[in-house]
Amino acid sequence: MITNKTLKLSLKSLREFAKKRLPDEVLIDLDARDECPLEIVRHMCSPDKLGIQLLFIPEEFGGMGGGTFDVYCVCEEMARIDLGVATAVLATFLGSDPITVGATPEQKKLWLTRIAEEGLLFAYGATEPEAGSDLGALRTTAEPVSEDGHVVGYKITGNKQWISNGGIAGAYTILASTPSGPSWFVVEKDAKGFTHDKPEDKHGIRLSNTAALALDNVYVDADRLLGGVEGQGLIQAQAVFGYTRLMVAAFGLGAGWAALDRAIPYSTKRIQAGAPLSEKQGYTHKLIVPNVARSEAARAYIEETAERIDAGEGSLNTEGAIAKYMATEAGNMAADASIQALGGYGYTHEYMVEKIKRDVRITTIYEGTSEIMEMTIARDRWQLHLKTRGQHYHEQAKKLEMLHSSHQDVGADIAALALHSVAELMERSRVARLTRFQHILLRLGEWIAYAECAGSLARRAASLAENKLNEKANRRFDATGLAAISRIFAREAANKVGEEGSRWVIGAGGVSTPDLSAFEKSVGLPAIHQAQAGLVSDMDYVADVLYGRTAKRTQQAA
Ligand SMILES: Cc1cc2nc3c(=O)[nH]c(=O)nc-3n(C[C@H](O)[C@H](O)[C@H](O)COP(=O)(O)OP(=O)(O)OC[C@H]3O[C@@H](n4cnc5c(N)ncnc54)[C@H](O)[C@@H]3O)c2cc1C
């Protein structure tokens, strides 16, 4: 674990480096030329320069042994700078994950030390032309080569698609099928028969190198099979999903905030109809405040999950999926709203928000698409629903009702409504067998994610009020501001769950007409509607916080 002081120093050097080497003009130029700034990526990963990769390498292999929380903070900061460069750095994190999780001690020593000491860039080669979301459709093969009855090596043949750092890495972790199932291998860049294609011409993250790989009978020694046992590949990939999805979640969060942090100051200067846009409620309450609330709800979930992973609660794949889903969808919405917030200027390259929007788009696609996240979340929580005979989310809601009794201003009571509603929708779906409709299953994933994030944000606001927040946690808002943000988000979550849940459950034939009003009551619609009271004034308050007007508000009140 690294200290808070070291973390803050690393973040500061990252910001200063970016200010000097990656100002807007340089980013715009590289984006237009579709160029990965290799020298900058190397600088960031060199042990004697920025050495970002040291953060995630364990101390015994020459790294700093940073935890999940540290990695989230660095990923958010990198995404605020440029998501393409951040992806190039992340690819080494991802590429080395199968090593960290599944390699033998000798393999770990060899490869992790090389990353730490030489700044060796890695790429992570899982996806194939025919195997994207469904990695089970993998076609790349690793055929054992035997001598005297012993396997001495493998010949790998196949194609990999959309590989970040594909054209610039020094080493690659490649997923290939052995006779005993999918397995990870390390392949070095100059291996015979190994080639990469030209960089892809992409919509966004144009500062990252993405390339297809071709492996034609590439021979590797048996010690390149990670862990030394065939067939462990998918288990090793699964083991780090919680952690890696959290990194992409931090990307969505950082990019979304980077866009909002351009829209907010812009709106204080832009005068239309006699006053700055920042003073127009129809502007702030549509384009700024809801995006801040969604982003901070995602942050609360990311921080909570990071703390739990660091505390040894396991890989938390479903929580990682919720964090990724919410933060990347929020980042996309925030960046899109920021283009709108800058009007015509937002639509040009110079003002950067359109680049951020193009860049952040990838975060709902790579490391598992949003639809795959919805499916993962719904399937896992469905099991919990069945195991607890429908009580799981009612129990979670009761805990929030308890929190509400000690912290009445953090929206815990409204988050509880969202969770009760989810429990009822799941139960109705069970009784009417609605999960046979894939659309209902995936929508459940969305409602669960919103409701869980509302709970998480209410807890975070309460911890901040009690001064118990993790010392490394983001402190952009004070306790009163965060409580108001939490109430806004809880109302959105409860409304989404109740209204959309009713719509789709009824839409799938789960409720008969005579049963309709009892159903609406059971999902809590009247209470959810009542909980919307106070929404506009909370949004007014958060707008005042964002625009530094709270002192004026206090003076006026006095
Ligand atoms: C810029 C970039 C960088 C990348 N970097 C890497 C990398 O470094 N390493 C790597 O291994 N991969 C990488 N990828 C690949 C990425 O992870 C995949 O693109 C992603 O997993 C989706 O796979 P796919 O593109 O084949 O889409 P598909 O799986 O074909 O999905 C297409 C659409 O269908 C939906 N869909 C798929 N299955 C279902 C289902 N069962 N039910 C409902 N909807 C479904 C998806 O959500 C999506 O909307 C990268 C991709 C890009 C674009």
C-alpha cells in the first residue's frame, strides 16, 4: 500500500507533466493526425521518469504495491488528461493482470520486474474477429510441442482484434485454446510468425494505438504458459474483472468530469439574453447538475468497491460491473451534455469537449460492453434474490432506513425506496417468469445498478458528514453539498426503478389489469412520487455549490 502523501505527489507530478507536455494544442494536433505519442507513453511508464506502472507492481518485484483505491485515483487523473494515453498505460496494467493473478513465482519475477525496471509495455490479447463479448468462441489455438513425452513448447496460431498497444508493445499476453482449454501465454514482439496490422482509424482515443495481431505458428517455450497449467485462462481473466472494470469506471468518471469542468467555467462567461448561462436554471438543471449527480453516484460506488477489494473481500466482479456500467454511462452523458452546454463552440475541435465525447465513447464498449455489464449484474443479483427468497434488496433497504434515522439529509430513505422497488420488480418477474425475456433481465441489471449506487452515495455522504471518509477519497464537495447531490440522485434512481420497472414488467405481461393499482403500490410508486418533493430546490443548491454562489445564498438568507 502506498501512503496518501505519495499518492498525492504522484497525482501532482502527473498533472504537471500533462500541463507541460500535453496542452490542448498538442492533444488536438495528435488527435487530428491520429497519432499515438509513443515517447510520452514511454516517459509515463519509465521507472526513472513518471513510472506510473510502478504503482500497480508489487513491491517484491520493484514496484510500489499500490492498492485498488490508488489505481482508481491514478486512472481518473489520467482520463482527465487524455483517454487515449490513459488507455496505452492501462493496456500494460491489463496485459500484466494474467501474470499477477495466475503466473508461477518465476514468471512473475521475470515479467513484473521487467515492467518495473525496463518500463516494458504490454498488450492484452483476448478479443478476436469472431470472439468479442463471447470469449468462449475463441479460435486461436496453442498446439503443444512434445519431446520425449514432455511438452516443451506451444505453437500458437490465430488472429486478435482491437488490441490496445497492439503495434507498440514489447510483450503480449495472448489467450489461446490448448487441448485442456483457454490459457494465457506471453509472446514477445519479435517472435517468428508474429505480426501486427496498421493502427485502426478510430472514432476516439486516437492517441492510443489499436491494432489487429496475427499469429502464424508462433513457437513459445512451455514456460510462457502462465501458471504452467493449461485451461486456466478464463478463470484467470475472471479473477481480475472487478479490479480492471473499476479502472475503466475511473476512466469514465475522469473523462465525464473533464468535460463538465470545461462546461462549468464556460457557462459563467457566456452571456445570452442578458445574463451568464450559469444563472439560467433551464441550462444548469438540464445540462450540468444531473450529470454531476450521476458522476458522483458512480464515484461513491467505485470508492466503496475499491475499499472492499483492498480489504480482501475478493474480486467483486459484479460490483466492478456496476461501477463500470454507471461511471461510463454517466461519463458519456456528461460529455454529450457538455457539447450542448458550449453550443456551436462545443461542436468544434478547439473547445475539446467534442474530443472528450469521442474518447469516452469507448468506455461503454471495451472491458465488457454496457449490455454485458447489465447481464452480469442481473444474473448475479437474481441468484441473491432467489437465495434469500426475495429478501436481499428489502434487507439492503432496511439498512438504509436505519441510516436515515441518524442522517436524515443524505437521501438514504429515498435510496431505500429504490431498493424496495427493485426487490418487488424482481419478485414479480420471478412469479410471472419474465426473465425468459432477455430485455427484462438486462433492464433489471440497469435498475439494480441505479438503486445500489443510490445506497452507496447516501452512505458516502453520511461518512463525509462524520469525517470518516477514506483519507485518499475525492473531496470536491463538502458534507452539505454531497448530501444534496445524494438526494438528487436517489430521487432519479427511485423514479427510474419505479416508473421504468412498472413499464417493462407491465409491458412483458407481468401484471393483469385488475391487479394494476396493487402492483403500482407494491413497487412504491406513490411514495416515490412523493419523494420528488424538494428536487428543484436541491438542484438550485447544487448549482450554487458548483458555481461558488453559496456565500451569496447565506448572505441573502441572513
Ligand atoms: C479501441 C478499442 C480497444 C480495445 N482494446 C482491447 C484490448 O486491449 N484487448 C482486448 O482483448 N480487447 C480489446 N478491445 C475489444 C473490446 O473489448 C471488444 O470490442 C468488446 O468486448 C466487444 O466485443 P465486439 O467488438 O466483438 O462486439 P460484440 O460482442 O459483437 O457486440 C456487439 C454489440 O452486441 C451486444 N451484445 C453482445 N452479446 C450480446 C448478448 N449476448 N446479448 C445482448 N447483447 C449483446 C454488445 O453489447 C454490443 O452492443 C478493444 C476494442 C476497441 C474498440
